[in-house]
Amino acid sequence: MKTIIVPTDLSTETDIALSVAVDIAEAQNAAVVLLHLVVQPIRSFVYTGTISTAPDDLVRRYHDAKKEAESTIDQLVTQEKYRDKNIKYLLVEDGEGLIQELTERQADLIVMHTKGSTGWEEYLLGSNAEAIVRNATCPVLVVREAVEYFRPEKVVRALDLDERMKAHYDYPFPLGNQEVPHFLYVMTPENSRVPEGIRSWAHDFATDHGIDEYEFTIHEAKSVPEGIIEHAEDTDADLIVLFTHGHKGLRRLFSGSVAEKVLNHSKIPVLVMRL
């Protein structure tokens, strides 16, 4: 691992994600990059020639926003706990948007904080974390609450019996010291699969990944997201690992995403890997 990106809106909650990113970076000898988007002023054409300009007040606001961002980030990274840590910051100014910047930049992991979303906001708009998860090409670690020291020991890895999950994946950081991995499958009322078939698939999955010994739980719940969160909380897990298809557009609106719903409601950190 070389680079961990922490997107920030300059809120105080950024410190939650930054702290976790620094813990991972130190263990993996990686650099942390704080990334903030400074919106450029909209340019308008002036018909006295072929040039285009932006109104003076917009230019002033842009420079003020840039200075404020630099000052806020400087206060954040100069805290005593981050002394001598490998933290850099990047102010994006090209106006392409945060999502595009994150997806086009080379990174091994994105770590971010989320407040989640509920109700119609969740159904129609979602959260910033959801948008980044849907578009990111690298793993995304989403943290809602502060973690004293991030070193996950009790990890729940959710399976959905997708054949693509049998491919080999490199996790961005060690998943604790668990000698026996813990896998989870959530059985909902409308699910017609039989337990024997589910366990057979899980066995094949473990074999394909070279895992000889493992724990596998079939948890019954009203919905898959609820089941994942319930089981993680019941087992005192400190990390949930999910795989996502990255659904977009109408398909996402009507079918939703298990990963996104877990992100919106889980207080436990969630690592999302793209299939």
C-alpha cells in the first residue's frame, strides 16, 4: 500500500476518518492525503474581445474559501497526535467534482466519515459515502464513530453467493489476527435457498481462497442489511466487510444496495470491496 485518501468537507468529523487512516498508514508504511474540493468561480464571456472572466466577487469568494480550507486543514494536521505522521493535503481546484477526483486519482484505499442518511434522503439522494462507494475503483473504509485505535480483530465478512466473490482479492490492510475467518449469510423470509446449499457454496468459497478452517453463520432477518448489522452487533464485531456491484441510476433506485444501506445505519466501521 502506498496512498490512502481521506476526502474532507472541512467539518470536525474529518478527524474521525483521519485518525483511522493514520493508524492504517503507519502499519502499512503508506502516506495519507487529505483531499478537499475548492469550487472554482463560474466564468462568463465578456464581449469586448475573445476572453472570458469571472465576476470579482466570485473570485474573492474563491480565494477566501481556498485560504479557509488551507487554514482548517493546517489546524487539523498539526495536532500533537499527528506530529511526525506522513500526512499531506491536496486542494482540488479544477472544478471537475469530488467524485471524479477520487475515482481518477491513484489510491489504494479511501477512508471517510459518514453521518449516514435516512428516510427520503436515503431513498432518493443517499449520502456522500454512498456516492463514493458506487464510483470508487479501490476499497473504501467508512467510519461513523471515533475509534481509539483502528486494528480490527473481530471481522464479519458478509457473503451473498455471487460467483464473482470467488475471485482472489487483496484486502488493503490485515483483517486482525483472526486465525479462523468469520463469514455471514443473511436469510430473509423471501429467500428460497436451502441451508445445505448455502453451506456448500460457502465451503467452495473457502476452498477457492485456500481457507481450511472458518466460521460460517446463517442469520435470519427481515432484510439483508438489517441482518448484517444485527449479527455484527451481536458478535461485538469491530469491522464489517462487504462487496458491492456499484449499482447506479434506476437500477440502484429500485433495487437499492445492501452496502449503501449498511453504510447508512451501521455504527461499526464498514470496508467495501468492489466486485
